[in-house]
Amino acid sequence: MKPLSGRQFCRLLERNGWSLLRVHGSHHVYGKPGHRARISVPVHGNAALKQGLQRRLMKLAGIDPGDGDSG
């Protein structure tokens, strides 16, 4: 799994049907119709997300880790 920045992860979420609900400071909060989960993505410039956080967010979003390599 390639490390993604917060911005890249946001684009990945949007390609998978998630929409931006609000921005609170440096955290972008995403939601998707039919899902109760809200996903908060820290966007700190081009800094890569930590591996464990990225894995957890992908699991919450229902995204296969192999999908993160494109983009």
C-alpha cells in the first residue's frame, strides 16, 4: 500500500462516492448516503498519512488497499 497524503486520500474518497460534508480546521469530514460512518481526514499540506491511520480510514470507507495505488 502506497502512502497517500491527506489530499490524495480525499480524492480517492470522492472517486468512491464519498462527499465532503464540512471542514473543521485541517480535518475534512466526509459522508456517504447509506453509511452511518463519517470519515475525518487530516489534510496537512502534502504530508503522508501514517500507515495505520490510512489503513483504518480505508477500512471504514470500504476501499480495497490496492485502490490507493492509483492516483
